[in-house]
Amino acid sequence: MRTKTVDVLVAGGGTAGVIAGLAAARNGAKTVIVDKQRCLGGQFTAGMQGAWVGFSDKKHRIVGGIAWELRNIFKERNAIVEVDPETDVCFLYDTEVAKVILDEITSREPNLECFLDTSIVDVIQDGDTVTGLVVLSQSELMEIRAKVVIDSTGDALVAYKAGAQYEMREKKDIQPMTLMGRMCGIDMDRVKRYYEENPPVLDTHVPPAWHDFKTFPGFMHFGLADELKNVQLPPEKEYLRNWLGIFTSTPNPGEVTINCSGAIEAHSTEGFESRAAQENFSQKCLYDVAEAFKQYVPGFENAYLSAIAALLGVRESRRIIGDYKVTLDDFNTAREFEDTIGRGAMPAGAHTPDGVTMYVYDLEPGQSMTIPYRCMLPKGKDGILVAGRCVSYEAPVANCIRCMPQCMVMGEAAGTAAAIAVADGVTVRNVNISKLQQNLEEHNVIL
Ligand SMILES: Cc1cc2nc3c(=O)[nH]c(=O)nc-3n(C[C@H](O)[C@H](O)[C@H](O)COP(=O)(O)OP(=O)(O)OC[C@H]3O[C@@H](n4cnc5c(N)ncnc54)[C@H](O)[C@@H]3O)c2cc1C
């Protein structure tokens, strides 16, 4: 087996991981990112999310750092929709351009190597300290040893395999998975006129906190309930009436991204038959929804499903038990943690498992919650930091902390902390928090 030794090994180069890799490398650590997709970015790119939600508290921008650097690059390329960048909650970006941008900025870092199409097979430990990973690229195995491993797999896969404590809600309670897709060939003016004349009855599906998305740029619509009210549907398509779906415009003319919640009682961490069923079901939902748009929404007559995401959208799976678990009360009271590494302000809460609605807890405009460094440290384990949607928090905090800007913020903090730990010869648990915060602020992170 080939072997390699680095300072920082990033497991999963997705939304959080790619930023973690950049931050570690820019801070002088020899870094490798491994990801099983063919591109960097995870849900941000291959998952085809397209709506980057969580940049402001509706009054001020609360996210800076590398996430903001990316926003500026999208702007230069005309690959983003925005209204007022300093207060927009969300940016709609081109997920394909995003793939190229991530390649460009990672390849500029001399300390950073990215192994794509590479799967994590096993975790190497010395007692309770994670010291590396075994990874598989094509038919070749490699053992990569590292001083710090960052688990940004979305599923806390490394922490789980290392035997760290975690929690995961039961299948009946977990948020639904959703396969994203894209439609082209839409007459947007006609669609807009249609919705102006027939305002959607949002309140049946969407919680009030989301109605008032004045800062949501572009065009956004929820569900098909109104259009299907008087339509007879075959039994297998009845679910379309209750579909909590969203479509958002993209930076490209006549194109929308479809976020189509299909409900299936499964854990995304299950493989083989279960995974196959999840993939098949969510793809069928996406196709049904696209066909229904064509049939029932004026302006979509000549539209077509132009792309299906390469990566199934997983909202929720394992969450580690960290040195600190962020609580709903922390969110509701907009708590200021001393070890803050960044902020989030999107309504907390979750999609209900049936995919029909959402429950939310909202903050006042101008308020935000801080994210503590300790929620990225798996209890009882050393040599490992976790970043992204699988950090430690109570389930109802999910919809705030799992947003892409917040995952990026955690990635930047994890990468920076890992590099500091390596440089100072300390464990990630013993990183000097003031030094970490000073470094982040010097890199325009908003604490
Ligand atoms: C349907 C849906 C809609 C959403 N809508 C929005 C939205 O509108 N706005 C918003 O901001 N957020 C949204 N989110 C949330 C957001 O997209 C995710 O929470 C966030 O992107 C997760 O980032 P992450 O880095 O934790 O995981 P990911 O971005 O998924 O990255 C994990 C990476 O790890 C890699 N990986 C996993 N296992 C292995 C392995 N064994 N070997 C190698 N690599 C591995 C994966 O390939 C992936 O690239 C949505 C999520 C979903 C599912």
C-alpha cells in the first residue's frame, strides 16, 4: 500500500471541507483533501443546491472569510444573483461555475493537494487519537497519516468509524432527503405574470418566517398545491399536492433549480438496497415534479429537466456529541459564546419527515447566534475536528447551523485551528482560542 504523511487531512471536500482545506493550507499546513465525488464542493456543487442561504441577519452581513471571497469571485463571473450583498440572506449562484472556481482557488495553493474520486475506507487510530485514513482511488489503496484529521464528510463518518459518540434521529423523525434538479427553457416573464395574477397560497405549506424573504433575490416559489387543487391525479402522484417544493431562479436565463422534497423513511447512512431505494425514489419525485410544472404552470410549457444532481441531498444524519452541544435555547437567545468562530441567523427548526412542511424558530432582524469552537470537537477523541452539518447540536438547531455559509464558516475555523495546532505542537483541543479568533478576524471572518 502507498503511504503519505501530511499535517492536515481533510476527509470530504464538500461545502465545509473544501474551505477547511484552503484555510489549513493558507496557514502553512501541508494539506490533503479526499473526496469521493469527481469535483470539490459536495452539496454546494454536486448536490446542486444553488441557494446559498445564511449570509445576513436581515440587517447586516454576518459571514465573511473564504465564503465571502467566493461570493466576490462569483460576482466577477456574473454567476450570482443578488440584490443588496450587505443584507441579502441568500445568494443564488451557478453550481457548475462553482465547480470550476473551487478547482481554480484550490490549485493556487502550493500546500494543498486534492484527491478526487477517492473514498475513505478506514480510520487509523493510536488509542483515542485519530492519526490517519486509508483511502481508495480506483483500485489503489493509500494510507495517509496526519497530525490532524478534519471530518467534513457530512455524516461524521471518520468520527463514527473511530468510535466517537454521536446521535442520529430515528427514521420517522429525520428530515427528508431531496434530490435537486434543474429545469431550462422556461418563459420567466410568463411565469412571473402568472404568479402576480395568482399569488401562491404560501401559508398552507411554508412557515411565516419564510414568507417575508424580502432579501431573497431572484425568484422563488413553493409547491404546486394551488395549481393541482382541481386536478384529478392518479393515486401514485397524489403526494404532489402536498409537495413542499421550492424553485429558485439561477443566474442563467430561463433556468430554475428545483428543490423537491420526497419523503422516504430511511437513514442516508444506510447502504446497498436502502441507498438504491432512496436514489430511485428521489429521482422519480424529481421527474414527477418537473412534469407537473410543465403541465400545470404557465411559462413551463416548453421547459425540460436539464440536469439531475450527482449527489443526493441529505439534510440530516449523524451529529457528533461534542465538547459542547449547541442548544435551541442558545439559538433562541442569540447566545454569544466566548469561543465563537462565526455566526448563523437563519430560522432554526427542520423540515418535517413527510416533506410537507417545516417548523421554525426565528430571531429578530439584527440578531444572530454564534457558533462555538467546542461543537466541532468530538468528546473523548483527539487528533480530529468535525466541520459541517454533522457537528454537535440539538436537532431543532439544524436549519440554522447546516446552511452552506455556516458550514463554510466552520470549515474555515477547523482548517485554521488545525494549522495552528500543527504549528504550535498542541492538540486541537488545546488550541489557543484567542489566537484562533485573531487569525480568523485577520482573514475577514465575522465572529
Ligand atoms: C435538499 C437540500 C436543500 C438545502 N437547501 C439549502 C439552501 O437552500 N441553502 C443553504 O445554504 N443550504 C441548504 N442546504 C444545506 C446544505 O446544503 C448542507 O447542509 C451543507 O452543504 C452540508 O455541507 P457539508 O460540508 O457538511 O457536507 P457536504 O457538502 O455534503 O460535503 C460532504 C463531502 O464529503 C464527501 N464524502 C462523504 N463520504 C465520503 C467518503 N466515504 N469518502 C470520501 N468522501 C466522502 C462527499 O462526497 C461530500 O463532498 C440544503 C440541503 C439539502 C440536502
